[in-house]
Amino acid sequence: MCGRYAASRRPEDLAGLFEVEKWVPEETLAPDWNVAPTKSVYAVLERPLKDAADRRPVRQLRALRWGLVPSWAKSPEGAAKMINARSETVHEKPSFRRAFESRRCLLPADGYYEWVTGAQERELEEKGRRKRTRKQPYFVTPVDGSVMAMAGVYEFWRDPTLPPDHPQAWWATCSVITTEAETEPFAMATPSGSVERGAVEPGPRSLAEIHPRMPLLLTPDRWEAWLDPARTDPEELRGLLAPPPPGLVRAYPVATAVSDVRNNGPELLTELAAPEESTLF
């Protein structure tokens, strides 16, 4: 899954990286090294500009609320539980189906956090039973330092308790699409710039050893097709859900301070020489 991530790049930089045509300075977000559900996050999407005579889709950088609220929902309660959509079922789940067909986006990140548990505790977690109190967080990030583009879907929800002209009458919300975690060994950058596979002991050797799910990461060659709102055929769209080539990311242990959402700062990304918490590794 993806329940916490870091996003510290400036909107000007994201606009250049994603070839954005339109972004509103008033929607500028502060760098966030501990993005949690219901926070505002940047999303790259394509849709016609509001009230524009030209109805062509325009690539935009927008601020959305993380935690999708379906358009038919009676209230936004439960949005914090709608932060992820499974790639295997996003095309058929009522909460995500319409968004998947016509409102897809990219969620830029520096990387995401995942927590490792012991073998027995992890088995209970996968069965939906009691979770362990303390876990070791890992930060997963592109091995080459590039931006991480997570596949997402977004939706609009009208708050019936507010008048139509109220600035908060409409909510724009989103979810991260997840897929099965990679089982290939991690890629590691060497001083010469080449890439090797393996892991620094002690530690997990692949994403699957950290958690069975991961965000669906899209490489730049797939951004245009994913964002294109003219693509609406569900079967064709399912072909866009293929995971990227393995070995594009690495993971390293970080301080357990990130487990408290009140903590926020670049120090949360500092790589530790060894895990703070004892796990199956």
C-alpha cells in the first residue's frame, strides 16, 4: 500500500518535469516530507480549463486532497480510508470505476514510506488482525534521484451543505493506485554511477520483503497515455496498469520519527546505517 510519502519539489520544477501548461500560484503547497491521508498534494492531470472557450484538455498541476470521495457519496467521511485503489480492481469498484475511465492523474513524490514488521506480526497484518505497535520505517525512492510518478485517479465531490458559490463547495480528491510489490532485488547506485543489485545487510532485499503492495509507478514514456482523457475504454486502460521494469527504486531505513505525522522535515529522509527496530531481518 501507500499510506505516507514525501513531496518536496517546487511547483516550478514539477511544471517543467511534467511539461505542465497551467498551474495556479495560489495553490502552491509547502514542501512536505511526511504526507499523510487527507493532506493536500500535487497532482498532474489533463482536462479543459474551467470556463475556457477552448475545450481541449490542458495539462495542469493542481492541488488535490489525498483520500478519494466518490461523486455519489453523501458525505466525505471515510476519505482517509480511500487513499489507495488496487490496480487489479480499480476498473470495477464503484468508488473508482468512473474516475479510472476519465480522471487519471500522476502524483509526484520524492518517494514513499513503508513499515517492516516481524514475520509473525506481518502474517497477522495481512489477515487484517492486530498490528504491531512499533515498526521499522523504510523510505523507497528512485535509485537515480528522479521524481517518482505514482499513478492515481481523482474525483470531484459537491458538498450539499454549502451554497453553490461557496469556495469550498467542491472537493477535488485523489487516490494512489497500488500493485503487487516487486520481488526483484533492489537496485543500488555505485560511486561510478552504475547500478548493482542487492541489499546492505541487515535489511530487506526487495520491496516484497517490506510490504506485499506498492504504488504503481509510471515511467515518463507512459505519462502521456495515462493522462489522456480521450482514452476511456476500460479494457484498453487496463493495459496501462502494467508495473514498470524492476530495479528502478531502492529502499533504506529511516528514523522512527516519521511514524508520527506531526514530525516533518528533510531529516526524516536521512538514511540510517542500520534499522532502529528489530524485525525479521
